[in-house]
Amino acid sequence: MILRLGQIELFVTDLNKSKDFYVDVLGFIEVERTESSLYLRAIDEFDRYSLILTQKPKAALGSFSLRVSSPEYLRELEKQHQEMGIATQYVENSIHPGKGPVLKVAEPNGHPVEFYHAMEEINVGNKSGGVDALPMRYSHLHRGIPPVAIDHMNLRVTNVDKALEYWQAIGFSISEYVQGDEGKFAAWTRAKTSTHDVALVQHKETSLHHIAYIVDGISSVVKTADLLADAGYRANIDYGPGRHGVTNAFFLYVRDPDGHRIEIYSGDYKRDTDLPPIGWTKEEYDTKGRLWWGPSVPDSFFETTPVNDEWMKEKVTK
């Protein structure tokens, strides 16, 4: 089965500027840097990294990765996608360090997805076979907010109902949705019990709206705004802070130096994945779903990030 959203790769145009923003200000932990990529993790994560920043000429969503329950399940997913007529590529060795085989898929809307199982974890042991400390027990070294863990991403699709056919087919459930006049306007889907791993919202073209990291409570969401303003990134605060009606989460949206939107996020709920989804009308969503309380939505909030347009030009076969 699919367990959770595990990693996101963003294409950025200047790794040094990205490091200043993500590591020096927000407080992501720098795990490794190569000539072209920066590997980062949040403080509570056991995985070696959850965010990859790769330098490219154009900013875009590079790909996102979903962790599955076993190596064998990768082959099951490969067969399932082939039966659905969806192009796949099985790669024995990921180009990213510490990551095992991956199944690359261009899902029906064109979003670049990787499925994986094996991922190196950070070392918590010592030479005597005991434990030195869990990942979060280095608070004396933390800076920034800091971010606690990867949570979800929000994708823009041209038809939400069609997109749901795919996501439900591979095992995702819907926690909440917005019903429009001619089909669903939005849906929040998940593999885990929190409100979503992957949100789907209607848009004129396939794109990324935002990625999201959990922080330690509402005070840390507000602290993010202070940090950015104090560090000279006041203009990078996009929207918030405020409270969503949908998901109940407390939020702040910020933009990195390339314009990628990151939601700093706290306080959504847990609910079993077999329970029926909660439905909102479009009117309800517009009046209290998107924003339960907080500042008005700025026009900039509807801007999106393009996806990796080289994904399907690589050696991908059915």
C-alpha cells in the first residue's frame, strides 16, 4: 500500500539563495549538497531528507515521491499503471543518495510522481548498540522556525473528478471535497489519517500550488512571519496567518526566492480513512472553507508553479 507523501523535489535557479532561505532563515537541516542539488530534512524526520532543491534554468516542480509498504508493492503498482495505460519507468537505482529503486509515473494530469520504498534513515545509534538521541533531540542546534515534518502538497488539475479516478484507484481516500456546479471543484486526498497528502484543485492547467511543512503549533506559524520580516524577506509572505475552514489548519503561505509557495502549517485533524468524506458547496468554500478567519485572499495566491516538462521526454516506456 501507499503510506504517505515522503519527498518533494523543486527546481530552483540559485542554490545559494535557496540555502539562505530554507536553511539559514526557516531552519531546515542541510543533509548533503552536491554540485546541482541541496538535500534538506525537517527536525522530526527519520528519513535522511524530504526536500530536494535542484538547480535548473527554470523554477518548477521536479517531482514528488510517495513511500510504499514494500519493494514488491512497487512492482504491483507498475502492473496496475500499465493496465491503466499509464506510462511508467522502473529505475533500480535512484539518482538521489540513500534512496532505493523507484517507479516513475506521469499520472494522468501530467504531474511527475515517484513511488519508492527504501530510504536511508539518519543514524540514531552508537557503537555500543544503544541510542545516542532521536532526531528531534538536537534542539540546541536548531534555528529558524524550525519545520517539523513534511505534510502535503496541493496540485492544480484541469478536472478534479477525472483526477480522483486515478488517486482513488491507487488507494487514496477523500477527507473533504468542494462540490461545484459541474463536478468537484477540489478534493483533499490521503493515504495517512491526517487531512491530506495530496490536494487536488481545479485550474486551467496542470501545476503545483504549494508544498506544506508542519511546525510546532500556532505560535511557530506566527513566528515564521517574524523570522521572514526580520531577515529581509517581508515581501515573501504571501498570505496569512489565518485559519482554514476546510481541514481546520492554521496557516501561513510564504514564497521562496524562486516563487515556490510553502505552507507553514499546524493543527489539522486526524480521521480514519474509511469514513465518508466531508462535503462543502462552492459557496460554503468561498465564504468560510478556504478562510475561516484571517486576511483577505490576495490575487497572488492564485499563481502557480509549472511542473517538470522534461519528465516525459526521458526514457519512459509503457
